[in-house]
Amino acid sequence: MDSKDGGYCGPECCPPNNEDNAPIVAACRTKVTTEWSRSDHVGQILCRLSNSFRMKYSVPPGLYALGAPDKQSDVFASANYKLSFDILRRSLKGINAWILVLDTKGINVWCAAGEGTFGTDELVKRIDENLQNVVAHKRIIVPQLGAPGVAAHVVRKKTGFNVYFGPVRAEDIRAYVEAGYEATKAMRAVEFDFIDRLVLTPMEIIPSLKLFVVYALSILIIFGLQPVGLVFNEAWGYGLPFLALGLLTVLSGALFTPVFLNLIPFRSFAIKGWLAGMIALAVAAPYLGVFEMGKPLAWFAFLFFPLASSYIALQFTGASVFTGISGVKKELKFAIPVYVAGAFVSLALLVVFKLGRLGMI
Amino acid sequence: MKYLHDTASLELFTEKCTGCGVCAEVCPREVYVISEKKAVITDKDLCMECGACALNCAYDAIKVSAGVGCASAVINGMITGGEPSCGCGGKTDNAGCC
């Protein structure tokens, strides 16, 4: 079959399955569309909520045909995290293209590039295995955020393929291709606006709530513990305000700090989180009667909750797109001793309070 | 937004630079501009140490100790005694950082 006529891989037909055509036929059989099904939409939402779901949300690596690509059609590289793949194919509406999916263990392009799975070796291997005889050109468009893993000059040396780093966001691909594979400055920069940060907060809040459960049980036991056993009134009377403060702390570290990241002063995430926690506590404390609980408990509240908020906020460095490892290490070097010391003093204050309640001091 | 001041490990060796501009192309943080056929770092505090520029510099003119800027990854590394890892490479259990 003459490859120049194009469209040989249209919706109705695949070329005859002989030796020459084998790679094209293979790709032709993994046709995909630009449309999202209901389960694709549900999958996107679940990825934002559940880590275990997200870690299994993958597509098989290999070559996919989008629309009716021919030997001149562009090749776009992607990760085998299904959400990365889905966002790419959705943004290619009306474009006939090949999608070369790398085996990134189900991880998105940027993270996989950082870990090296979306990397030079894997790309070279996929080009050798999947692209030979499929395209007549030597262009492969790799998402720019794959660059921490892909050395373009090495790929060219090993495969002859020229890596074109496409825009950061898939939605800009059409404009990028139409401009002759040129990305504007804006297409090359990552953004991290209010909405970008907000969609990430469920994955900050949910893990923190697991810590909250442990905290809540400990608090109820500590307050409820009496010589006669666990006393419900005692547990609840002091426990309830402290459960509320615990929840508030989760919110200040995992929601308020990420969302108001640009408004909270200081560059350190640990300090930002501490400040957010302190402000939230200062506002809520009078309503929850913290100052009427006596000195040990009030001190405990003002020591423990801002530090817990700081710790939770520090976790957001992982999702943030401007934090480097040197900075995180620098923060931790300072913060971890403070957290450990804070935890010991907090515990001591609880013991002092408890001994007081039991009439022992 | 910028991270901690004067902390990023980025180094540019101007004498090796040919001004090809790949670093400016791959950098997602607009750290570089090309001026008089040489790359220039505009503001090091913008750098998030992803390592894209250094990896793609064919002339070895950039050095950066790249890694994940993720607290739980670094803490994981401290606990296991290995490299900071959020498990995104599928090597360990995922800490859910990225």
C-alpha cells in the first residue's frame, strides 16, 4: 500500500497485515479518539481524591493512533498515567497524530521525568521499538516538562530523531504546532494560580485527616482517662474543643496555606504554615474557651497547633511547582528539631494538666 | 512566587556556553535569557532544581543537584537512609507528594 496517499489508517480500514506494514497495523489497532467518556471524567475526579486509585490509573505503553495519522503525522510522547494521556488526546481535537506512550509506571510526565522513568533511555527504546517504519520524518514532540528526564541531544545521537520540546500545557499544543513548532514564552512557563493550588488541596487534606484520627483518639483517651477508667464527660468536655482545633489545624495547613500561599508572608513553607495555624487558632480560641482551660492547656494549644499546621503545610512543597530540593532540605534541617522539641514539650504540658486534674500537683 | 533566597544549587559556567538557548527553552521557570550569545541567569531564586537545563546542555555548561522539592520525599529518604524519593518511580510505596 502506498503510504503517501495518507489516511490508510482511517476509522474503517487498517493496511494489510504483512511484514512491511506490521508496525502500522499494530498501531492502527490501538486507535483512540479525542473524546472523553463518562468514565474518563469520573477517573479524573477520583485521581484528585484517592492516591491508591491514581497510582493504578494507567494505560499500556506503546504507540497509539489518534484519528487517521499517516507517515507525515506528528508524534507526541506521553506518560502512561491515564490522566496525562487523556489530557493530551483531548487537546488534539481535529489533529491526526501518533501518540507514543512511555512506560512511566503510571506516573505523570513531570514527576516521572524527575525520577528518570520518563527518560532518555525509555524514549530511545520506544522510538526503536514502535516508530520504525511508522513515520517518514524524524520529529518527536515531547512535553517540555519531560525535559528533566530527556536529554534531546542524546536522543538525536542514538535514534536520529529530533526532540521538539512542546509547550508545558497540552491546551497550547495546537497553537504550538500551527506556529511551526514554536512555543511562546507564556507556553514555556509553569503557572501555579489559585485554581491550580485549590485542585491539589484534597490530596493534602485527606492524608492529614488520617493523622487527625490518630490525634483525636489520643486526645479523647488522655482527657477521658481517670483512676476509675475512661470518663465520657471528661473526655468530651475538654476533648470537643480540642477536636475542633485539630480539624482547624488540618484546614490551616492543608487548605488555607496552599490557597493563600502567595498572600502569606515569608518564603519558607514551614513558617507560612505556622503563621496560618497561629492566626486560625487566635481567631478560634476565644470561641472554644481555650483561655478558660487553665495555663497548661492554653500553652499546649498555642505551642502544638501552629507547629502541626507548619508540618502539614511543609508537605505542600511536594505539589508546589517552584520548590527545589536544596530549599526543602534547608527547611527540614531547621524544622524537624523544632517539631520534635515541640512535641515533647506539648506532651509534658498535657501531663502537667492531667496531674493537676487528678489532684496530684 | 519564589522559594528560599539564595538556596538553589544552580551553577552556570559561562565560558562553556555557546548560547544555543536550549536551557531557556526547557526551563519552566524562566530562569535564563540569552544575551550576546551567552545564557544569563536572571534570578537564581526562581530555580526549582528540576535539572532540565543541565541534562539538556550538550556543552556541560550547567550544574545543578536536581531532585524532588518535596518534604515527604526528603523525610522518606532520611528514614530509609536512601535517596529522597516520593515513590513516583514505582520503587517504593507512594507518599502521595506529586
